[in-house]
Amino acid sequence: GGLDTATGHLNPPVVGGFEGGVGTFISRESWEGRPILCRFVWSDITPVSARWEQAFSVDEGATWEVNWTMRMSRITAAPRVPSSPAAPPAAP
């Protein structure tokens, strides 16, 4: 799914869901003019991290070639500095 920013066309939708803490989503796409399946897997999900993987299949899912993985971690935001009160009016 999503938008192809190079062409402005919508990408094919993904189908799937989460089971046992792992999300698997599949879409039908094309690569260099050939039809392929594209699989996206979300796993190792915790409150502060997750793993994402993309794989292509040219044989209807019999085999997969993983071509992209990411490990994501939440970073703690810097503490917020309280707003300072409005400055007093300038003296005349």
C-alpha cells in the first residue's frame, strides 16, 4: 500500500494481519515488469522496539528473498522546558 511518489499512483493494497504477536502482510506488485508477491513482516514488538522485514517472491510464495530489514527503537524525548512567563512591558 501507499503512494508511489515518483508517479503519484497508489501502490497495491496489502492483505494480512497479526497473529501470535507477528504481523504478516502480502501484496501483489511488479518488479522490473514481472509480477511478484511482496511480504512485510512486523515482529519482536515491544513497547520500545520492533523489527520489520520486506521480502519478494517470484514463485507465488514458495520461496522468499528478504531484501530489507529494519530494527526500530523508541528514543526518549528530551525533557520539555517550561514556557517562561511573558516578559514585562518595556519601560517608557
